[in-house]
Amino acid sequence: MKTMLMFDLLTAKKIAMSQMVLGVAVSLVIAVSTQTPITIMPIMALMLAYSVGFTLVAYDERNDWERFRLTLPLSRADIIRGRYGTFVVMTLAGLVVGALLTAIVYGLAQILPDAPVLSSLSEPLGWQVVLAMAVASVAFSLVLWLIALPLVARFGMTKAVRFIPLAFIAFLPIGTVLAQQAGPPPAFVVDLITWAVTSEGTIVLSLAVLALMAVLAVLSCLLSVKLYEKREF
């Protein structure tokens, strides 16, 4: 797993730097347009996780690295686990960069509140909002890959990209019908929202979301290992 992770990180180094610069530019534009610097964190996490991830998977097929790795002293399980580790590292790296950039922008807005661009970014940010956005950044950055990687492990990138949109299109009508028939939220949902905005609720709910993502990541990885072991090249 460690060897595969190092392979991926070395390959992703140049890609990540260019995508980080692009992510900074995009996140700053969105932060100014939405008048809140907190949106920087999810944009940076998404940019690194998705763009670097798709590029790595595409490189595998383009350069035939999938077959090449099978000749190395690496098990197929090691290859899959290393790839999952890469996505986690890229997501966390994007989150850290996004948090630092958010702090810089927010700090400048406090120092220069009368600056034309920064004046709209000086609104106070509570720790609950920051924590919730950080957890949401991790969840949104990983959820697509937890669905896509088993398909990539079984079919490869070229075929998997055909199935991924179909999966979301299939769930879209179901979600629409459920939303239309849901009606007013039940009392326990209202109570949950009321509890979630408290200090204790924010912390507990954030930990619960991270724990859920960890469980889903493990299950997705186990499924990918099983599918990849049966795949023929």
C-alpha cells in the first residue's frame, strides 16, 4: 500500500500544483461573488480530489500502468488500498490549503475592511460554521469517489465513466419523487436541526459524519479489492 501511495503522490505532484493554483483562483472568485470566504475550503478540497484523481486514473489506462504494476511486487489489494489513500491525502491537502487561504482572506478583510473587494468578506465566522464546512468539504470530496472507484476497479476508467452518470440519472427521478411526496418535515427532523445548531450538536454531528465516511470508505475499498482481484487484463 505504501509503495502504491508513493507512486501516486509522485505522479500527482505536478498535477496537484497546477490544480492548486487553479483552485485558488476559482475559490477566490466564488468567495467574492458569494461574499463569504468559507466557500474556499470545499472548492479547494473538491479541486484536488476530483481533478488529480481523474487524471491519475486516466494515466493508468493511457500509459498501460495497470498491467505494469501487476509485474511489480505489489498485490492487487495493495494497489487499491494505495489508490484510496491517495484520494484521502488529496482531499485533506485541499482542505488544509483551503483553510489556510480562508484564514488569510478573512484576516485581510479584518485588517482592511474598507477595501472594495474585501469589505464583503469581513462578516464574523463562527467556529460551528467553520467546522461544519470543513466536514462537509471532506464528505462531498470523497463521496463520488467511494462510488466511482469500485466501478473503475472492475471496468477501468473508460468504461466506468459510462456507468457513473447512469447511476446518478437513475437515482435522480427517485429522489425527485421522494422529495415531492415528502411534504412538511416531521417533528424529529425539526428537532434534529434545532439540536444540530447547538455547540454540542455541531460537534457530535460532525464526528458522526466523519465516522460514517470512514465506514463507507472501508466498505468501498473492500468492494474495490474484490472486484479488482477478479478483473482480467
